[in-house]
Amino acid sequence: MALPRPWAADYLAMYSNWLGGIVREPWLMSVPIDDHLVHRGDGVFEAMKCVAGRIYQCDAHLERLARSAQSIHLELPLDLGALKRLVVDVTRAGGEPDSMVRLYISRGPGGFSTNPYECCAPGVYVMVSRLHSPAPESYQRGVRAGISLVPSKSGFYASVKSCNYLPNVLLKREAVVRGWDFSLGLDENGHLAEGSTENVGLVDSLNRLLLPLPDHILEGTTVRRVIELAEALVEKGVLSRVEHRPLERADLDKAKEILLFGTTLDVLPVTRLEGEPVGDGAVGPVAKALLELVRQDIRHNPAVSTPVFV
Ligand SMILES: Cc1ncc(COP(=O)(O)O)c(C=O)c1O
């Protein structure tokens, strides 16, 4: 008898180029086991969200997908315009104006070795599921984070959004077992890198928004947009400037605010680091202002989002 799968209630629609269409029945949402995506993590992906009927920063996500694919010598089987139309069609088939959209380009089926040249053609999968954002209290009270002991990805692997996410999985596992909401990775030089699926930054005593150098992290679409939106805060004097620099554990300990950035989170304040309060332990003004700017951007800036239901 088939196993019950209560979590599949969140699955709304899936496209697979092997199926040649879109399915809405979770039992049919599958990937061939001989696709090298499954047994070698050989593929790239993107996760974007549709809010109030529009996919936020769809173009930025597709451009990063193209960069990731190029980095692993995977030729995209469709141009970005066609991929975007596909993403929109599957999101619409999902039927929910607020949903999570994941696009995977795999090396494709072709046997079980590591050799990418045994694969016949890339796989294209789009998965649409219900959107689960952090609870409102997480933004009001802030979240708990700690410093990870998990070896981080080296620069090249961190910069590619490949389907090889084992270090990211171990970061998340560590957060769960150590009673934190998020685990923050350090690179091999002890510099702050990123969380499991989020970028991190801090506000220092000079009111600078400091972000890690881009060489050991995935360049987030959210933090990239935040840097643009933060100009308004520099003009108002809430921030003195935005700067990329190597950051260390000591910088986190002295920070007035620590912020997480990502597609599902937008901007999420960390108010406890390894049990100690960050700054005065309350959500700071930069976190509040940046969250407000990003949420305005998501809902009211059609220039950076793609219409699906409107
Ligand atoms: C490792 C990693 N870093 C950072 C991010 C944040 O990127 P974005 O803002 O595009 O969601 C993600 C998102 O998936 C990620 O997987």
C-alpha cells in the first residue's frame, strides 16, 4: 500500500520535460532516478516566489541560473525568455497567487556514472508549491542564530547554485539540533560566509551596513536588491554607507544589528547570537526599514516582478 504523504498537500503543480507537460497530482511529480541530478547533484536551480500574482525578481533569478549553468558547463536547453514563459505557465497552473516556484535544470538521464557526457539531454523541472514565510513574530522579536562548525563550501562551489547542497543541509541540521533558527557559516579563513539558504550582513557602531565579500558566498538576489534599496536609507542618514568587507566573529559580537536576506525571508533580524543579545536585543531600525522597503518593492514595483495572475 502507498505511504501517506501529508506534506504533498503543499504541492500545486509540476512540469517535467520527460513527462512533456504539467501535472497537479503529487504522485506524478517525479524525476527519473538515472538523471544525474538525483545521484550526483549534477544540476542547477533557482527558488523564487510569487506574491499577489507576480513573481518577484524573476529575471534576476533566471540570470543567476544562466551563470550557474555556465559555471558547470551545462548548456541551458531553452533560452531565458522560454524558461520564463514556462515558469509563468506552471505557476499559473498551480492556481495560487502566493506560491513558491522552483526551477531545476539537470544534466539529465543517462546512466549512473559521474560522466556528464553519458547524459542524453538536460532535464527541465518546475515545481510550484505553497509559500511558507516565517511567522510575523520572527520579524517582531527577531530570530536566534549561532556560528556553524560545519566546513563551508569553497569559493567556486559557494558561488554556483548547484543541486549539490550537502553543506547547506548540514548547516540547517546543525541549527535544528543546537536550538537555533539559523546557523551562520564561516569560510576556511574564519570569515563570515552565509547561512544555509540566506545571506547575512550586519550593522556596525558607525551605522554601516557591512556585507561579506562575494567570493565565498552565493550572490543573493535579495541582498543585491537590498543594496539598491538601501541607498534611500543612506540619504536619510539611517545608514552611513553600504560596504563589502571580510567580516569575522568579533564583528558579529560587536554588531548593533545582524540581518538575514533571502527569497523566503526578505529581511529577517537576528536578535540573539549563540544565546547572547545582538545589540540591545531588540529588532533594530535598519532591519525594520529594509524589510519595509523590500516588501514595498515586492508588492508595488512592477518593474522588478513578472505578472502571472494579473
Ligand atoms: C546558499 C544560499 N545563499 C544565499 C541565498 C539567498 O539568495 P536569494 O536572495 O536569491 O534567495 C540562497 C537562496 O536560495 C542560498 O541558497
